[in-house]
Amino acid sequence: MDGSLTNGQLASFDPQGILLRGIAVVSNAYLLEKRDGSGKVVKVVQNLLCGSALAKVEEFLDPADPRLRIEGEKVFDWPRLPKFALAEYRVERFGTEDGKTMIVRQGKLLRVAEGAFAASSSPNASHCQPAI
């Protein structure tokens, strides 16, 4: 998919799946025991603000991944989106826990536009800018 990334349309249907656009706000990582007891896995959760709703993107990583820094039972470094970056995902599988929050179980990150909400001198720029 070519073209610039705008936040005019936050979710849309594409012939290859649902496209989800949102602003990256919080990222967390947890070291968990596998259900079958065969080892550990790192669960990374990226929260996206999509209009007035929140979506969560989950990713499960092997603790041996070189992008991770684990000390004891805590994860200190993991792959995450820059705060307040505009991100676009192609959702392949999703669910919900409370009927309100979309949880992306499987998807692909298509684009990230860093600095999407940087201060602008344009007269049409929003008057409300997030504090970075």
C-alpha cells in the first residue's frame, strides 16, 4: 500500500484484511511461563489510541531474541514503537476481552510515521498538541 499515512480514517476494510491506524501511547513487556510448562515466552503489548477507543497489539517473542534484555524475571528492553508515533497495522486475527477494546492477536506493522504530532506552524494545525 503506497501513499502517506494520515489519521483521517482510523480503521478500514481492505481486501487483504482490516487496516488499523492509531497513535502509539504505551508499550509493556511481560516474561510469562508457557501453558505447557516447556519454558518461558515474552509477551509484548503495544497500546494504540484509535480515535476515542484503545486497541492493543500483542506479540510473543522468544526470550533468546537479541532485541530483548531480560534480567531475572523482568524485561527491561524490547522492540517498541516510538511514543506518539502514528502506526498502521494490517490485522489478520483479533479478539476482545471486555467487548470494547480490540486486541490484535496477529497482524503486520505496515508503517510508522514518527513525529506525526510535532508542533506545526500551519494555521490549520491542531491547537492541542501532546506533551512529549
